[in-house]
Amino acid sequence: MPSPSNPRPATVVVAALGAALVGVALSVLGIASLGSGHGAFTAGVALFLIGYGVALVVAAWGLWRLSVFGRGPVLALSLLNVAAGVGLAESAPWVWPFVAVSAVTVVVAALPATSRALHGRRGPDPLTPGDAPRPTDEPGR
């Protein structure tokens, strides 16, 4: 968790909020599709969209909490959103804003400032002189 002396960087905020926004939008789209009642295929697609959206929101929550394990799913699912959205945008131009938000999410989640926030959040190493941060070679520490 961030502390007042080490606030959450803007890159993490933008990536987490972008992923959460698209995740909520996909879940709402799935719920609307489920409510349309167009048959079993539509219900299956709707349930997939709801699950996919919830997974993206959960990943965004992990990133918001500065979990290293939140960034991978946010990057992967946002890249999938960009690829699928670009393919779908010709027949559904309303998808472009979601493609743009997903693309921005990918870029800011991959920036070095996001990596520093996720890997360098531990306190100073007692064996390292001064205020130098601990090395971050080991995953999960």
C-alpha cells in the first residue's frame, strides 16, 4: 500500500483507472446483452463479457494496490482489447474510445515509473548505505 511519503505514481493511477473503466464498460455491455434475450449464443457471449470485465477490474484493483501481479493481466487484457477493438471498429465506430483508453493503459502500465512503483516499494536495505533503495532482482520481494 502506498504511504504518504511514497504516493502512488500517476502512471499507476492512470493504468488502474483505465483498466477498471474498460472492465466496467465490458461488464455493462455483457449485462445489456444478457438482458436482450436473443438466445443461447448471446447469453454465452454476454456471460463471457461479464467475466472478462470482472477479471479486468480485479487486475486493475491489484495494480492499484501496487501488486506486481496486477500489471501483467492489465497489460495482457488491455492489449487484447486494443487488438479486438481495432478489428471491430470498422463495423462499430463507438468502440474507438475504448480502444484509445486501452492503448493508453498499455503504455502507462509498461512505463519505467510503473515498474519502479511496483518493484521498489520496500524500505531501504539496512546493508545499503544511505537512502538507496533495495535491489529488486528477486520477484515477489
